[in-house]
Amino acid sequence: MGSLLTRVEPSAARAGDDSMVMTTAAATPAAHDVSFIDDFRSRMDGMFGAGARIVGLADDPLKTGFADELRILDGGLATELERRGHDVSTRLWSASVLRTAPEAIEQVHYDYFAAGAQVAITASYQASYEGFASIGLNADATTALLRRSVELAQSARARYRHDNPANKRRLYVAASVGPYGAISHDGAEYRGDYGLTVPQLVEFHARRFGVLASSSADVLACETIPVLDEARALVTLLERQPDACAWMSFTSADGIHTSHGEPLVECARLLDRIPNVVAIGVNCVRPEVVSDAIREFRAGTGKAIVVYPNSGELWDGKTHQWHGSWENDSLAALAPGWISAGARMVGGCCRIGPGDIVALDKALASDPAQSASLNR
């Protein structure tokens, strides 16, 4: 896994280093892909000199306190892209934008860093070999797009660092490992009724997990997990990658059980034994269940707890629409209580945008103790 910060090296860096921010390995890249790559390289040349590229500092999140201090995560990526006019209605969801408008993803990452987020979660959530094969992409092209998802977040981080040199907060890139249920595009990540064994789930995740674990992301975000067997499969893969680290976050309707029905405390006890799991929590859940989930996790683990709920609106997997309205206190109002209850990593998921992260950052910065932790 890669860097906590970034630095720029001249083009004389060793051949074969795959930590460049933008690659062109995708088979038969579209014209917009090439133009974005050319524009990106021109921008890097302008900021850092001709031939410059971005590489990781090779800091190890397990040794540098990534999960020990308070961290602000970003908000929803796909729903923010949709708000900005991009079509995420296909089975590929935000992963489709990796091909059609990669510069838009980079800009959303940048805007979340500018809002106060310290962790950008990549656009690889719904990027899978099976999903891209359904639109005619081969394995090499899919691998390139998975790497691109990390590189776009790194690009945004480097650009934000260049534009804001006085901001000394550590900024991280988390490579999203979405659940098996995401490929069905019918809300299965909120049910977990896969009918698959752990070995079958290992087989599904293995290739993508290996690409992202060997990327220069700082940490893996194994997220929106609805069933304990999927966590077991991901742990199997993580144990094969001793240099990688990950957080594991579940979906839950009640803050006590996974969406499939296993007790969250049981999930915590399983993951507590895995050295390179850095945090355990919930994401894309209703805000009102977060406090209960924190309590359940704390009963089963001493690891850091990560929480990033959605807006509280309900996703209809059949109509592919959000229903309801925001009826909760704001993320900024709720997060201090979650932190007091034991959460160390807090952000938002679907329908939470940069404005919500700005308010969250301001709320936490107003507390001297939390502000000091954020700036470490």
C-alpha cells in the first residue's frame, strides 16, 4: 500500500514504477480518455516541471496512526456526480464515469479535500471485471480502470496540496472494495441474500482485491458489506496481502445486526483478530442507527470505529431512485456525539455532499481537542 502524503519526482524515476498518477494501459482508450490524460500531464508539468509525476512516500498507515487519530472522510461520490449532471443510472453506477468523464471524478475528490475531508474513497466501488465485461471491456482494460480510480484520487490530493501548501493535515486515499451485491444493481448490498459460499465470494473478489491491494492507495475501504460471510471472504484475501491494510464497514437496518441478520458484535469479534484490519464500522446506513452500531462494535473490538451514514433517505433497488427526505439532524450536529461514543473516522455516504463535509469540519474544528487530533 502507498502513501500518506505525496511528493513529485522527475521523469528519471525507475522504469516500471506503477505509482504514476495516470496510466494508459486500458485497451483502445476512448478519445476523451486520451485528452484527459494529456490535460492531466500538462497540468502536472505546469505545477511541478516537465516530466514530473506523483509517487507515494511509502509510509505505512499501520505504523503512522492512520486510525488512531480523528479522521474526516469524504461524502458520497456517485450521488455527487449525479448532482453535477453525470449519468450514474447504469449497472456500473459511478464506475462508468471512470471511462466517460474521469476529470469529473478527480474534481469531486478535490472538492472533498477542499471541504475538509482527509480521506478520499475511490470510484472503484462498482468497478468489477464482471461489470465491465458486460459492456465489452476486457480484463486488461478493467485492471487499468481500477488503477485509474486510485490515480484520480491521488491526482486530486497532489493538486490540493499544491494549491494549499499551508494545510498540513495528512490526506489519504482509500481504495473502495464494494460488495458482491453492488454488481446486481438491485440493492442486494442492503439485503445480503447472495446464496453464495465464502469460497465463491473469495473467487469473486480476488482479482479486483489484488489489483487494489497492490496499488499505491493508503488503505482499502471494504464497504457496504451486508453479510458476515462476505467479511470472512475479504479477510481471507486480506491475509494474503500482509502489506495491505483495510477497514471493514457493514450495512445495517437497526444498528445491531448486519442487513443479513448477523449480530454486529459478532462481526467485530471476528475482525478484531485480524492485524491489518485498521477499523470496523457501518456505512450507507440511516443516521439514527449509528449510535447503536458504535455501541455494538465497541462490545466486540478495541479497533477504531468508522461511520459514514447516508442522508437517511431510502434507496429503491427496483426503481433505482431515492425516496423520502432528510428528516434527521445534520451530519455536523450528530457527529460529535458519535465521536464521544467511540467513533474515530466519520464522514458521509450517499446524498452527503461537500457542503455537509464543510459543516462537519467546522463543527469538529470548534472543539480544541478534536481540532488538535484532526491536524496530526
